[in-house]
Amino acid sequence: MTQQSRIVTRSTRTATAATPYWLWAPVLATTTMLAVLLFAPMPSVL
């Protein structure tokens, strides 16, 4: 693991811990739903 990877991991963990669950959970759910709706009719893209 490089130094950069460690920094990225640490900052990601910090950001996740600092962000309330109710804030990023709906965003994640919406993004996932949109991705499914967009890519479901186009299996060739995947």
C-alpha cells in the first residue's frame, strides 16, 4: 500500500464518519436506482 492510498483511505473514512447516515444514504439509493433504470434496458453497455 502506497502513501497516497493510505491518505485516500484515511480521508474517505473521515468523510464517511463525519457525514450523517441520513444524509448520504438517500443519495446512494437514488444513484443506484438511476443506474439500474438507465442500464437495465441496455445490457450491451455493461
